[in-house]
Amino acid sequence: MIRSTIEHLKAGPRRIRAGQRGMTTLGFIVLVLFVGLFAFAAIRLTPIYLNYLKVAGVINGVYEEFDGQNATRSQIRTSIARRFDVESVSVITARDIKVTPENNGFLVEARYDHTSPFIANVSFTVHFDKTALVRR
């Protein structure tokens, strides 16, 4: 009798462990909520970064167009305004782009913050900084 009880106790945990596989419903719900939260954050941030890619493309395009061409500040500003219209850039305007004279050309800077609401009173604020030196 004692021997069968000892054997039963030894075998018991193995039977219980063999039946415990997978994830509980509560664990699955927590995992889905966690993944869903990150997916929603990605959905909210994607348009912000796509807009930044447009702004960066405008700055790079101005650099490629005028680098080494002895361009004037007004030519650069006109090109930026035209490119902003074509690219349909939002949040920032062509006037927000700083074009400052440097020793050997013009420094074209786009520095701005973009805030997007997330959930309730929680928001994302992303800081962008894109510069290019257009040489004369």
C-alpha cells in the first residue's frame, strides 16, 4: 500500500504536466491587446513618417538641383515651394523651411515637430530635422 502511494505520487506530476499545454484564454487576450496596441501605434505613426519622407525628398531634390550651380536664395525658395505643391506636403509649409547663407552656399533646414493623438489624452510627438548644404 505504501509502495503504490509512493508510485502514485511520483507519477502524478507527470500526468498533470502532460495535460498543461498551450496558452490560457486570459494569456491570449493579454497578448492580443499588447500586439494590438503596437499595431495601432504603427497605424498612427505611419502617416507622420510618410510626410517626413516627402519633406526629406524636397530637401534632397533642392540639393541635387542646385548644388554647385551658383543658385540664389530666391531660386531655392521657389524650388522648395514648387516641390511642396507637387508633393502635397502637409503639417509644414514652404515658408517654414529655413534657407540661411553659409560661407560657401546656403543651408536648407527643415526642423519641425509633429504631434498625433494616440489614445485618450496620450499623444505622440515626433521631432524631425533634415538639413542640406547647397554649395555655390
